[in-house]
Amino acid sequence: MKRAWTIGGIVLILFLGWKFVDTDRLFADVYYAKVPSSEAIDRGTTYTYEMIGYDEDGKKRPITFQDPRRLAEGDFLKVYVKDEGRVTAYEPVAESEVPDQLKDEQTDEPVAIPLP
């Protein structure tokens, strides 16, 4: 009888654990990216985004994904990538959580100084 309760408890723990684990983020590579302005292509009901993502070590990777929502230009995203570049999930993050390489590359644009 004790063995049946033990097995039942283990099965219950595994079931509840699997139910609350987000499989889209489990074992995925994490990249950080900034939503571009001109690469969002409206294709009827979805938008296609093409951006450069950076991992925690600062390594670059091109990222492409589609979403039915229009993302705000300039927002920073934490993107979860699995299997051959397939984006499984993303979430907005604060600029303070993004690797420095992404911040540096995004601010390397020339700044126009107005003349008096």
C-alpha cells in the first residue's frame, strides 16, 4: 500500500510540474533584441519582424518571427529560440536587462545636432 501511495505521489508531482512548466521556454536559447521600425511587414493578419538578437555573451544572431500583434518600435524583447531558429516565445523586458552590445549597436546611429 505504501508503494502505491509513493507512485501516486510521484505521478501527481510530475503531472503538476509539467502543467505549470512553459515548454516553449524550456531548453530554448535566449536572445535579446530591439523591435525595429521598418522591418515590420504587414501581411494581412500577421506582422513579420526581422531583427538581430544578442545572447548573454554578446553573440549576434538574425531572428525572424511573425506575430498577429504590432509591436511598438524601440521596445526590447527577450526572445526564446529553439530548433534551427524557430521563435517559440518572447516577452518585453526593460532596457537595463539587455546586454551592452545591443545597447551600443542600437545607439551607434549618427546624431543630428541642430544649428542655431
